[in-house]
Amino acid sequence: MLPVIAADPAPLTFDPATTALVIIDMQRDFLEPGGFGETLGNDVTLLQTAVPPIRAVLAAARSAGLLIVHTREGHKPDLSDAPPAKLERGTPTARIGAPGPMGRILIRGEPGHAIVPELAPIRGEVVIDKPGKGAFYATDLGAVLSARRIATLLVCGVTTEVCVHTTIREANDRGYRCVAIGDGCASYRPEFHRVGLAMIAAQGGIFGWVSSSAAEVEALGGAR
Ligand code: C5J
């Protein structure tokens, strides 16, 4: 019998063979002082709440043999994939590409671009580098998922209303069933986190489902 995840607006039956865990942008640049998130004036400690729940789901997903995808937002060192509209926006303390305590801000290969050590990818897991907010834009994520016949995405990471939301919207339009892991997502703005999750499950699940790490771990435990 296929496992079922307790979720809002309704329980969801899923096939582990066609389900992927997608972990969005759990990078030092967003979670640690001195990175991109802090240059924008954010309290980066707020994102730490997502780490233990993601760790728990990641361990369960690894045991259950799910496809695991990690994404990283960032740009090429020459900034050729960073549109001026993104580079020039706002009044950060340091712009994308400028030097910082973790290397150049939001640049691939720099220490700040790395995934936090607690959630570091292991051999065989997919790492998608993306220049935008959505994980499908200008990446081969769609091809990776098609090759594995993936139909359901368990999505977590940061930030809820920006890269997690954009990715779920992109995936929903592409026909994937998306389950946001509520406590495995976080935002610099707690109200945006709360409303962002509510928007996903509203109207009968207009973008997908919202679940929790405990519910996912339980469902994945039954999938082994
Ligand atoms: C942002 C992201 N917030 N990963 N990126 O700029 O959500």
C-alpha cells in the first residue's frame, strides 16, 4: 500500500519511487551573518528554525531512497547571468558580487554560496545551481525530474515566500504535486511565512499541500 502524508487541505497518497525531496537554498549566504540575506537588512537567525526539521526529513528521505535535490541561488563570477534589475535593486550594505566575510556575495564557488554543513549534500544527490528565485528557471531541474519520472515534490527551504514559493508555483504549473514542509521553511518575515504557506493550501490546494516534518517523517518511515 502506498504511504499517505497528513497535509492541508487533505491527506496525500504518494509513491516514493516518483517522489523527490527538494531543499531550496539552505546556503550560508542566507542563513549566516555576513551573507546576502544580511546585506539586505535581515535578521538571518530567523532562518535557523528550518534546519532541524529539514535534517529530520532529509534523513528519512535518504533511508526511503527518495531522489534528493538541493538548490543554490547564486551567480557566475563574471555576473553574466545576473540581470541588472537584480544587481541594482535596493540599498544593500554590499551588492551581489561585492566582497564579504564569506567571499563575494551570492557568487558560485564562494564560501557563502555553500549549503550549511548540517544539510550538506552527499554523493548521488542532485545539486541545482540557479540564477533566479524559481528552481526551474534557467536550470536542468525539469529534465532531471522527467528522467526519474518524478510526479510529487516535497519542498522545503528558504525563504518561504520567495524561492520556495516561486519554485512551487513553477512546479505546480508543470503538473507536479507539491507538498510544502511547513516547519522546514522559514522567512525573515514570520508573517510572510505564515501567509505564504496559507496561500499554497487555500482554495482546495491552489498550489499544492502543506504538511510538517513530523508528518513527512512518519509517512516516509512507512515507505521503507
Ligand atoms: C531570496 C531565496 N530571498 N532563496 N532568495 O532572495 O528565497
